[in-house]
Amino acid sequence: MRFNPAAFFIRRWQFTLVLCALLALLGLNSFFAIPRAEDPQFPVPIMTVRTVLPGATPSEIEQLVTKPIEDALDGLDDVVELRSTSSDGASSVRVEFAWSSDPDRKYDEVVREVNALRPRLPAGIRRMDVLRGRTSEVSIFEVALVSEHLPMRRLEKLADRLREDIKRVPGIRDASYWGAPQSEMRVAVDLGRLAQLGLPASAVADALARAGEETPIGSVHAGDRRFTLRHGGAFASIEAVKAVPVTSRQGAVVHVGDVADVAWETVEAEHVTRFGGKRALLLTATQKESADIASLTDAINGTLDRFEKTLPGGVKLERAFFQADNVRHRLSRLTRDFTLALLLVLITLLPLGPRAAVVVMISIPLSLLIGLALIHSMGFGLNQLSIAGFVLSLGLLVDDSIVVTENIARRLREGEDRIGAAIGGTGQIALAVIGCTGCLMLAFVPLLALPEGSGAFIRSLPATVLATVGASFLVAMTVTPFFASRLLPRHESAEGNRLLRAINSGIHRFYRPVLHRSLERPWLALGVVLGICLLAVPMLRAIGTSLFPAAETPQFLVRIETPEGAAQARTGRALEHVEQRLAREPGIKWFAANLGRGNPQIYYNIAQHDPAPTFAEVAVSLPEWRPGQSEALVDRLRHDFAAYPGAKISVLTFAQGPQVEAPIAIRISGEDLPTLQSLARRAEMALQATPGVRDVGNPLRIDRTDLALGIDEGKTAALGVPAGAARRITRLALSGEQAARFRDEDGDDYPVTVRMPMAARNELAALDTLYVPSADGTAVPFSAIAAPEPQSGPARIDRFERARSVTLTAYVETGRLTSQVTQDALTRVERAILLPPGYRISLGGEAEAQSSSFAGLGAAILIAILGILAVLVLEFGRFRRVAVVAGIIPLGLFGAVTALWLTGNSLSFTAMIGLVALIGIEIKNSILLVDFTEQLRDEGLPVREAIERAGEVRFLPVLLTSITAIGGLLPLAIEHSGLYSPMAIAIMGGLISSTLLSRVATPVMYLLLAGRHEEKPA
């Protein structure tokens, strides 16, 4: 006797009720405990080694730092890509490992290699950091401490106190403040007075270093007591610094205060921040993995409220970016979609009758709660992808319950009792339901193994669908029969309710004659269906392909780039122009300006830009992103900023998916820098002439111009100037030399820096006031031994896969398809330049990411099809019947492509996922028809009669499951989300076409392939 799960759960109804309550409670517990975030969080096997070597040129950085690091990292296992940038005084080497590797282990290996290499690198390296890629490294909030008058040192102390308060909040990984220039106790030497005394500036630095030395002296004993001797150490007052003796002349002691001004100052600002155009410091924090963004933000707001009450007058705390607001907006929007989808599904179930609809609806919350508990146990959180997976599942999870309930209801109408109909109806349909669910789940299983960042990004979506659909299968085979045996009416009209009678009447009136005529001329009918499907080919070419869509978050960035060698003041003027324009725009909620560095990272795939005097960035926020209106505002800003002379100002909206340099990136590789520069200039002109391209970037457009000191070694030797003395004096005067430490009453340490008097920045004329000490103690004018002269060189040297390269970047105008514009741009560039031997062109940006992502998706589709075929072979046993069932696949492709074309969507990565899911969904309908046809033939019906009878009987459950799936997906489709709307539209279009066309194609194919060649025994 075959075990029927429905029989067990119907007869042991007490156990069934307790089990339902247990599963519901597990799901509710997961709902309250599962972490929530805006986007999926996953480990990233990408590390960056950043090294600072002040004073080194890009060529020196490349040879002394970048190449040795590349050589060390390239020897590690699983290295996929190496790229680096050598710029003025800094090196950045980015290594990407295979996504199948363990990021934690690879990070340890990189740190080990860097530590082993450090002793062999130049001694002047100031810092060397290994940074690991994390999607959780995004700032979850950004606030500003605004004050126009409070001294910067006091404002920084407030920011530091707030940072410490935030770091104590459970769930915070780290907190930082930005925009505070380094405060220092400045000893501004009087060069004229030093010249009169015949003292070099280095004598002041040496005196302070000796007086401020903190090295322990030793200890002494007195009887049984031991004392540690102390002297000097960090200075505690300005008077103590001034009182340090420098030298003695004719019995008079010269103190630091006699030859220098000592006062609190700040160094030349590397990073200046403003909020709303006002002087400010920005503060941000990152969260630990698996922390819940909503509860964490509540705790942060509580901390900010308490801190705000302690602020002195003239300081204001401005709250700007909170990731929780975006999460709340996305979740509320998807919750609304979910509620609407639930109502639409309920409406589609009305033909079954109100009681049958209730039975089916019971399976929805129970399946969702079980699915939620499963994804929580698998380590996934609630984000826009997993919630989209739940909404997608809503149209799928009721399929099994609909089929089971409809079969039970049909048997009740035929006169069976409720228990017998529930057990017998479930058993009759069980094999078909197992095959349907297996095919559907196999369509999503390969999506779990998609490679690289794109696969990791969307992984929570298929995981959610698999967990929920698997739960719905268990519910349909156990809980649904139990409730059907209790709730369905004992006696019902054989024709069903009025709505069901109307649908069945339409089936008999319209579908029966169409099916009959198609079976009369099967080849003609099949030819017409295939001809319709072939129309998808030209439409597929017309819609084009794309990767991931815009994120549609209300935040965006305005980037300002001035030519290499430009002073920070020039970049600052361009930044002020941008701020003034943004202040005039009524639709802007807030903006935070950053001069000399990028804004702290507020989106997972756009990292903070490294410090550079030629760079500025403004983070801007709208109240909300309104499709159409927000794009128009951004385009308006782009148009206005394009008119500003002497700076490239671009507006960047955030996009989903993996990190790329820019939507369009064309890479030219070769070893000779002048040749690369010449090729890049011609390629840049071709890019600028490409329709649809904007904001073209060429890092080698302009050489960097520096000043060589031009020291005459002959003159220095003749005047008795020691080797290296001129360099030290120049560095001391311009950059300053840290001689000691100053410790204030709060215990905070600051450098005591000896330098020449300066305003906001060092001017060229300052070199004429320098004096260099000679061996006999006299001071030699710097101008007597040096003649500074301009020296040009590359602004930066990029390397890709350990070869020099230059990457031209560009963005795409609103409404243009990136893939088409990229192909046009590549064609124009290839025509514009003639590559010398040893040089090559390759694509980066979206084209490179799309190539790897779609390659993995192709394999996923193949695996899904083969897995589904394996299930079909197990269920039907013969390849002919399998071919009949699988023949429905092209029918859905036609509808999906048509729907994308009609709605103006391209074949994006998520739309492709929709096509993969469609394969499993539409095959379910075909299985129901073929399985019932086989059952009727087993009962002795002739082939034609069995086909027509199965077509009519199974039309209703197929129609209902398709309509409920479409109803569940409709809110996603009309949401106008670039991420999941194309997926929903593709599935809906495919379901419509496959549901209609397969009602003819599947019976006809069964007749041609299986019916005429396999005679059933009478």
C-alpha cells in the first residue's frame, strides 16, 4: 500500500494543527529576528593595498612600490585580476581573487605577503594599509556638526566625542569624522632673526626634539624604594615650548620664543567639508555584519538626541543620510506590492468558490512564514532582493494548493465524500505536483551558483523562492488536504458557482472548437505557433541587453575634477559654483560638500575617492526618487554644470550590481607612456564624438608639472653645505618637521611642528626666504645653491594585469542603452587609432561585468533545462513525452521578449533571471496536461478523446495558476523598478503567451510525438 501523506495529516488532524502552529511561530520569530538592510550583504574577495611615500613621483612609485607589491601578490593562489595606480606619493594595488575562495583566508594571505615585503620597500613610507572589500563598509548614516565660528580644534573635539559615543552603540563596527585638518602646536620660525644669529631652522627642531624626548632615563633606588627618573616628555603648555633653549651666544641664551612664534594652528587642509554651504565636520559609521539596520538606527538616533543637548551655542547637529530611510521606503513599497498581490490572488481564486479560496489562502501565510524561517537559518537577511523573491513566490506558491484544491473540489462535485475526495484527489495529482514543483525549483537552483559579484548580489532572491516554493509544496501535500476535508462544502452543484460555470462555458464554447480543429490539422497548427515564436528573434535584437539598472535611491553625487597640477583653491572655486547651483534648486533636501577627497561611502559599489587636490565631490539628496521628475532634475543639473569652464563636473546616480569604473570603459594596454598618451588622446576624441556619450575621462590627458629643486652640487660643496641639508631645510620649511608632542589637559596628543610662517598654503616665493646651514655655522641663502625649474611627467600610471594601461571612461545619456552605446564607441575608437605592435584594446565597465555575468547565466540556463529534463524523464519515462512537455519553453520566450519590447525594457540581468524562472513555471502547466492525458489513456480512452478531454479539464487549473502568478507579479511590474520590474514583466509576458499557445501546441505535439506512436493497452 502506497503511503499517502494527505491521509496521515487528515486522520491525525490534532497533530496537523499543532504542526501548523509550530511552523507559524517559527516564522514569526524569524520575522522579528531577521536582520534588515537596503541591499544584500556578502563577502567580497577583493583587497586593496594602499601605500603612502611622500615626495615620490608616479614613476618612482611604480618602480619602488607598486611593482614589488604586484609581484608578491601575483604569487598567491586564485588571483583573478590585478590592477594598480601609481600617483604622486601614493600607490594603490587592487587584487581580486576567485569568488569561490575564502575572503577571510585571502585577506590573511595578503597581509602576510605585505608584512614580509615591507622591509624591502623604501624607508620613507609613511603608511601602508591593507583594505578588504565589504558590502557592509557602507556608511549607514551621515551627520554634520556645523559651526562657522567655533575654533576647529574645539569642533574636532566635539566630533571625536560624538564618534566615541556612536562606537559604543552595539552593532557599530566603526565610526569616523571627516574634514578636520590636523591641529598642531606650530613653531613658525623667524627666518630673518635666525639669519642674524647664523642659525638654521633645523637647530630649532633639534632643540625641541631633545627637550621633548619621552624615552625613559632609567631608575634609581633609595633603601627599599625604587624610583623611575623622568625628565622632559610631551609639552603641556605654550610657555614650555617657548622656553626651550636653542643655543647660547656670548652668555645670552636664545630660546625658541626668541626666534619663532608659537601658537595653535592647523596644517594645510587636505580634506575640507561643508554642509549646506556652511563650515562643518561630517561623521559617519558602518555596521557589523548581520546587524539590523532599523533597530541600530533607532539606537543611533537616541545617541544623537542625547549628544545634541550638550552642544555649545553656535554649533548645530544636522542629520543628513540614514540608510534606514531608504530601507524603510523600499520595504514599505514592497509591502504595499505584497498586499496588493495578495488581494489580486484572492480575486483570481473566486472561480473555485469562497471556501476553496479560503483553503488556498491558508497556504500563503504558512508557506511564507516557513520560507522566512528557512532563509533566516541559511544566513540571509531581509533586503530588496529577498523581499522581491517573496513577492515573486506569492504568484507561485499557491499553484500546488490550487491544483490540489481544484482536484478535490472536482471530485466532490462528482459525488465523493470530503475525506475520500481529499485523500483520493491528493493522491491522484501527487505525482504531477511533485514533477511541477521539482521543475520549478530546478529552474532556480542554478541561480544560487551564479559566479562573481552579480551572482552574490542576487543570491538571496533564488534562495527565497526555493525556500518558499519548497514550503508551499509541503503545505499543499499535507495541510491543504486537511483544510479541504474540513472546509469544502459536502454538496455542491456539479457545475460549480456562477463564475466557474461562466469560465467552463467559455472553455467549451471557444477553446473546444479551436483544439478540435488544431488536432485535425496538427502540422499547420504547430507551424502557426512556431511562426509566432520566431517573431521573438528580431524583437530580441531590438531591445538589446544591459546589466543592472539604476538604484533609484534619492541620493546622488556631483563630482568635480580639475586638470592635474591645479591648486586646491581652483578646485574649491568650482565646488563653490556647484554648491551655489544646488542651493537654488528647490527639489534638493540637503547636500554635503567635500574638497580634496570623496564623500564618505554611502552606496555599496561606489567607494570613497582617494585624497587629491584636483578632486571634489558633493553628496546630494532629494526627498524621494520620483521616476521621470528626478531624472529631469539630474539632467538639468548636468546641462548647467557642463557650461562651467576649467573643470569637469559630472552628476553620478547610483546603479545596482557590481562595482565598475564607469558604464563605458575602454582600456588600452602597452608599455610606453608617451605612446599610450597619444593613443588615449585620439581615442578620447572618438569617444566624445559618439552619440549618447557624456563626461568622457582620460587620466593621461594632461601631464603633471612639478618643480625640481635644481640644487647645484658644486656650489653646495664650495659653500660647505652638508649633503642633504638643503632638502631637509626645504621640507622643514614647507611641510614642517615634527619635533615633539604636545599633550593638552584632556590627554589628547598633538604634534609640535617646526615650519616657516605660512597662510592657508605655501607660495612659490617662500623658497627665496630660506637659508641652509653650512659646515662652519653660517647660513647660506637657498637661492645661492638652487635654481628650481619645471619638470613634467605623467600624472598617474595605471597598470592592468601587471602591464601599463590607460582606461578611458564615459557615461551614457539618460534613455540610451549602455550596451549599444558601448559597441558604437568601441567601433569608433578602433577606427580612430592604429595600434602599434604589443598594444591592445579591451573593454571594462559594464561590458566586462556583463560578459562574466551573462556567461554564468548561460550555464545556469543549461543546467536548469537539463535538470528539468531529468525530472521529466523520471516522471514520464519516454523521451517523446518529455519532448512534448519541454516544447512549451519557446512559447514563453516569445511572450517575455514581446512584453519587454512593449514596455521599453532591455534584456537585463534580472530579466534573464526571469526567463530562467519562466522555464520552470511554464513547464508546470504542460506537466498537468500531459500527466492527465496519460491517466485518461490508462483508463482506456482513445488518443484523440483523451487529448481533448484533458485539454478541457486541465484548462481551468492551468488558467487559475497562471492568473494567480500574473496577479502576484503585477504589482512588481507596475512598480517601475529597474531592478525587479523587468523580471516580473518577462515572467508575466511569458506566462500569457505560453498559457494561450500551449493550449494548442502541447496537445498537438502530444498527438504528433506520443499519441500516434505509443498505443496504450485497452
